[in-house]
Amino acid sequence: MSTLQDATQDRLPELLLAALADCGNVAAARAAMREADAALADRFREGADITELVHLRATLVDKLLGWLWDRHGPLNGIGIALVAVGGYGRGELHPCSDIDIMLLTSSSPDESQQQLIAALVTELWDLGFDLGHSVRTVEQCRDEARADLTVATTLMEARLLRGPENLFAEMVSAVAAPDIWPSDRFFEAKVEEQRARHHRYDDTAYKLEPNVKGSPGGLRDIQMIGWVAKRHFGAATLDELIAHHFLSQGQLRRLREGQAYLWRVRFALHILTGRREDRLLFDHQTNLAELLGYEDAAYTLAVEQMMQRYYRTVMDLSRLNEMLLQLFEEAILLDPDATPEPLNERFQVKNDYLQTANDQVFSRDPSALLEVFLILQQRPEIRGVSAWTVGLIKRHLYLIDESFRQDPRNHRLFLQILRAEEGVTHQLRRMNLYGVLGLYIPAFGRIVGRMQYDLFHAYTVDEHTLFVVSNLRRFALNRFDHEFPHCSQIMQSLDKAEIVYLAGLFHDIAKGRGGDHSELGATDAQAFCLEHGMSEYDAKTVAWLVRHHLLLSMTAQKKDIGDPDVINEFAGLVGDKMRLNYLYLLTIADVRGTNPKLWNSWKATLFRDLYNLTVRALRNGLENPVDRAELIQDKQETAMQSLLDDGVSESSISEAWSLLTDDYYLRYRGAEIAWHTQVMLRSDLNSPKGFFDVRRQTSGDGLEAVLYTPRTKRTFAQTTSLLAELGMTIVDARIVPLKNGYSMDTFVFMELDMRNDVDEARLERIRNAIRQVMNTTDDSAKPVTRPPPRQVRMFSTEIAIHFDEDIASRRTILEIIAGDRPGLLSTIGQAFIEYGINIDTAKILTIGERAEDVFYIMDENGKPLSQKTCDALGDHLIEKLKRQS
């Protein structure tokens, strides 16, 4: 059967049929079909037309099922038809698609017929197909179609393979009856079905691992158009919608091209995985890009190019899906004779949709391309833009050229949209979907569909950017005050909210160009603001925010904000409270919009602490830096008042605090000091093993543990190992020496999936794990057996070690960049034990698949590490981490 792989595409079905004629059994037929599929894969790699390949595989399966049917001769002539349904019914099959068939019977099959059907189905399974099958009479088809929209849709695509034609025609007529899903009910139900499906994918196609079929803009959205067209017009193909004036030739071409691209992606996925796979998982993306012919470029990986093409394709398909479904709505549900309500000489409202007054509006007045979105903001009762007007917008996008972008009227319109009280984010998203935003801001157009191949950025750059603006908008609207009260209070006090919106729009706009995207974006932002008539001061403020949009986040997460020198330096960079307010809001909106899993109460606390400390420094004046003694006194007063309120005596507090150092007070908040004090007062401060406590955070969704241990007992490696094995992620660790030879070790951690409903049984398991740490006399940590998540295993992060000196605090700063994996912190801690290193503070930062952890460390004598020790420790860490990866 080697001739199958040598066959030309048009001769493949003929040769398969010849091969099947020579087959004596199902095993030989299965081998023949495998060889035919291998031939299809070869054709795919050679660049054959994907539409022909998809239909060709359906034809090959037709031949195979026909051969099998003929082998079961008794099935002929007994009133049973073999019917292809679903995607197979459309004649569309990918290498590992499921094969949906129906055995249509004239009456309920008797026992002998059931045995014949069972034998046929068994052999179909033996052929290796992922089979979906049903046995129904015509009456059952009608009843089930009436009761179940999915069944009705499946049967609409039925195709006769073998058996009585009159029986098949009777079924088709039965399920097409007017009382079974009339077109208006069918349309409404299908729209609701699509809405629910999109919601399952978070209403965005721009996720890291989209679904080629189900995500918005995927293959299901194209099929949706076909189903509605078939039910309402009886159209067998999308081509027929042109005659009904529902599609233009250009739109049909875009639908076909979009479908062909998604088919190529899906076909390649099936070839790569050897199974029915519709998810663009990280596991496959790099190999998929290679199979589809993409190559790495100067600033863009092959996989990023492929995904950008994918995202831009589904965006275009989403736009077409929206427009066509709206046309169907107007034709099926709305009153075609409704009287339009004029708004001005350019626009009117009909059936609650905005539409142009005539076909020449945009050509006569190109500024109307922006006015559309302003009207939708001003008239929130309008449901959207009419499908015909969406088509007009698309056909007139060429008018958004350099003269359009320099027109002062358009500048005013854009800023009005940005300054509107309602609908800012919604209309920016609509502008992006229709292609207007990327043309009005060409730099934005270059990031549309751009993805970054990592686990940190969950969305494409344009989608992330719009999420950031959306988050900022929620701060501005008082109906969302309950979400982030502090941010809402600040945002609603701003005189010029558009400054931070523009910073949000431009903060990542230079991604993918090479160079520092913050610097390049700041230049773009300042030029844009000046062109739009904003003052030089405001334009520079926007540019400063874009240039420094990572400053607050990195300072809070990677530096020791308990150190007044860090606060003073940060305050000096910010300069004034207005900039701080803008930067704080932008930072929170940015982190929340990067990846929903990244935001947690610990980050919120860190950012709020840095904000409050900086406000204090700015209030004192940059010429009067934050004083350590004053900061310590404030914390002591806060903790003292809390303890006195809880009935703790002042003398008891003084006794416990006699062991605490200034460094301790600088590292912790007043509430934490109060908790630690209570733990100390109810424990034996001279215990050779020490003591510990674990609690849920009082204001957050994590847990925190405090360990009071002899300074000679190094608990970091063991504690992090046990917590990692339990499936916890550590977000903060501090180890502070006390005056009596003991140390206070504290950890903040949470569930890997960020759950905050830790029950008492789970809490007790954590306590037992830490109790093991306290009782052991061995410094070594147990190895972590829990494997890293699937997605993390797809990446290889180059290990980087960097040492610096914190001169003011006489500590060495060690930054480690490595692939994140369970047990990483424990491995680092074990190396510290081997080299006699004491940890003062650990700043734990996970960025997708990367760990970027910072340790403030000292030698056993409390001094910074020597250069010789740094070199040896660095080499040792790299060796250990490479072995672990």
C-alpha cells in the first residue's frame, strides 16, 4: 500500500478504495487509512490547499465507511440509512476529528437489526475512529430536534452515506418543519449559546492558550453564521449570502481566508499531537510555528509571529461575526419599517442601533469615523452600531491617514471620548475591534495581536492595554468603589484623569520594536499629547508615567521598603504627590491587567505600604528624608495601642520588646509587631527549640507564619521545602536577628491557585509541617517531589546570579533569576547553609515561568560577603540550580 503515500491528491480516494478492495479484514483497512492519513500529512507539509485537505479527509472516511457498510450486507434493504452528521456531515474532517454518524431507521430496530448495528459500530471502533453515533427513527429525530437545539443543529448538517434516499429525505423534511425551531427562536437560542460559549473563555480570544474552535473568533463563530443562514434562508453555503445582500465578495473572502488559516492551525495541531486537540497549548506552540513555516526574526520569535497572525485573524472574524449576526437580527427580529430617529445630519437611530444617515457620510466627513464612538457614549441607550454602518466603517478606514491624524477636530473628538463620564473602555474596545484605534494611533496598530511568549503576560499587548484602561476606569466610577476603595478615592480626586488613561494606552505601545519599550513609548506618548493640544506639563507627565510605569512595582517587590533610604530614593525619583498618585493607580491597573492570577492581597499591601511611606517622605520634603527613629517610634506606638486594647500590660510589652532590634521594627508593620509580641508573651522565650504560630492574614487572602528559633538553627531551607511540597507559594520571607541569640523568621504564603478558603484541616497540616521544622536537629531539607506545572516545563530560563552591596545596612544583595519550580527556594536556602550565609530579608518575585528573587544576606559574623565568597557561592548556586532544572 506504499502507493497511497506516493499518490497525487486527486487520486488518493481512488487508490484507498482499491486498497480497501484488497483488504481481508478490519486491521488491514485500518492500516490503509493510517497510510492515507500519512499521505495527507505529507501534502500538508508540502503546502497543499487546506480546504482541499479537509474535504479530502472526509472523502477518504466516506470511502472507508462505504467499504465497511458493504461488508455488512444484511444492513442493505432493511430500511436503515448511514448518515454523516455534524462537522463530518459538512464534509469537513481534520486528521483526528471525531466521526459523528447516525443510523437512521424506518422503525425501532428489532433484536436482529440491533445486533447488525452493534456489529457495525464495533468495527468502526476497531478502525480507531473517535466515534460519536446514535440510532434514531425519523420520529425520534423530529422529537429530539424540537427538544434540543444541539440535536437540531447537528441534523441540519446531515449527509446521506448509504441506505434509502427516501428515508433520509423524510428525516430532512421532518426536522426542517416550521414548528421546529422557527428562524427567530433558532437565532435567539444560537446567539445565547454563543454568548455562553464566549463567556467560558472569558469573552476574549487573546489568552495565552486559546481554543481554535470555541474561543471568540474561532471556527465555531464561522459555523454559527452558516447555521443561522441555513435556518433562515435555507442557504447551503455562505456564498449564497451574497445574493441575499448579507455578505459582500470581500467579506466572504475574509471569512474564507480566516477559516482556512484556522483550519491550517487545527490540522497542524492534530498532526503534531496525534489526537483531537483544539487548544493552542504552550506545549505545542513552538513546534506548531515551525510546522507552519515561521522563522525567528530580529525582535520577534517565530512563535510570536504565528500567534500574532492567529490573534489578528480571530479579531477580524469576531468583527465579521458581530456584523453578520446583527444583520440577521435586523432581518429576523427587528422591524424593517421602523422610523429612524435623526440625531444630526450624519447619524440616526433605528431599532435602537446607530446608523449613518446615508452611504456618503464618511466620505464627505471623515471625522464621523470618530464621532460614531462619541455618540455611543453620549447616548448609552443605543444598543450598538448597525451592521450596515459597521461595514461602511470598514470600507472607509483608508480615510484615517496622516492628514486625518493631524486634524484638530479629530484631536478634540478623541480627547472627548477619553474624557467622557461613561463608556470610555467600551468604546476604545469597539474602536480596536473595528480597526479605528490602530489606524488613529499607528503605534497601537503594531501591537494589535502581539503576544509575548511567556507565562507572565496572559493577553496580547493590545488586549492587556485595554484591560489596564478598563481597570483605571473602574477606579473612576463610584459604583465600583467597593473593589479598591483607596484607588477609587485617589482616582476620583484627580483633575485630569485622561493623563493616566493616556499613560495606560501608551505604557506598552513600543513592545516588540527592540530597545527599551518604556523609553520608546514615552517618546510616542509625549508627541501624541502635544499634537492633541495638551499642555507641555501634562504631556511630560504622561511621558514620565510611561517611562517609569514599572518603577513602583519593582521597588515594592524587589527592594527592602523597610529601609528608609529606599523610600527616600524612590520619593526623590517620583518628585511630588500628584505623580505618585498617577503612578500608584497605573501600577495597580497594570499588574491586575497583566494576568488575573498575579494580583493578590500581598501585592496590594506592598504597593499600599510603599505609597503611604512615600507620601510621608514627600510631606516631610525631599530635603528632610525619612528618619529611622521617627519611623520606628510610629510603628511602636501603633503596635502598643493595639496590644493595650487587647488587655496586654505595658510591662509585659516592654519585657518582650527588650529583645527586639531597630532592624526588626523597620522590617514589620505595627499590626505584625503586635501579633509577634503576643506570640512571644504566651511562649517560653528560652526554649531550646523555639516556638511558632500560623494564622490567616487579618487583611488579605494568604497565611503568615512566625518562627522564633535559635540563631544557629537555619529554618529557611526546611520551611520553604515543606511549604512547597504542600502546594503553597511563598511571597515573602524575613529573618531578623534578636538581641538574645534567637531570630524571628516570618513567611507569608498562599495556595498556588490563590484560593483564600483555607479550612482548619488544611491549616493544621501546615502547622504540623512547621512543627517538623522546629523539632528537627538536622539542617538538611527534604527534597520537593511535587512536579512543576505543565506550562512552566515548556520554558527554559537562563540562570543569572548578581551580587551588589547595601552599604548603608552593611548587607550583600543577591539577585537570582531562574526558572520557577517547586523547591527552588529550598535549594537556595540549602546553599546558604553550606556557605554559612544568614538571610536578613528575601523578596520573592515570580514572573510567569521566571523567578526573580532578591536576598539580603550576611556572613556568620553579620558582615557583607567578601568577593571571594560571592564568587564561590555564585558558582555553587548555578551548579545546584542547573542540576535541579
